[in-house]
Amino acid sequence: MSEASEVVAGYESAAASNNAPVQPQNNRLKTDDEVDVPDGGWGWVVVLGSFVICMLIAGVANSFGVFVEDFVVEFECSRSDVGRLGSLMFTVSWVSGNVLNLI
């Protein structure tokens, strides 16, 4: 017998032994002001923070080509070396996303 069916069976036997219908403790519905938020109200903050982080990561990755010439001059390297840096950035972000998805 599963745990859920045991709980239901125990609930039915308790109700049958009292010979009275089981009534909830409080019959009153909660108003909008009384609604309990399970996360304490931080859900929208998490959504906003996730959105901002995703937009920053996507913005940096997609605008990498704008900075290629500056990187070549600053680090005194070839365009192919800078291209490897951009490729590494994309690889790390895509692979880490798949790995962290498992968590």
C-alpha cells in the first residue's frame, strides 16, 4: 500500500469513527492581502536578476567582434589568437550551461 493511500485510509477511518463529516479548521477564504507567498516574495527579484544576467552574458558574447581590433592592439597578438579567446568564451558558456543544468 502506498503512503498516500495509507494517509487516505487513516483519514477515512478517523472520520468514520466520529460519525461526523470532517470540517476544515477555518471555512473563511483568504483575501488578497492575506495570501501567503511561499518564497517570501523574492520570486520576482530572482526572475529579474536572472533576466539581467542572461542579457549581460548574451550581450558580451554577441558583441565580441566589436572589441577584436582593440584586443589585437592591446595584447599585441594576431586576430586568430583573439578569435580563440572568443571561441573559448562561447565554449565555456555553452558547456557550463549544460553541466549546471544537471544541478
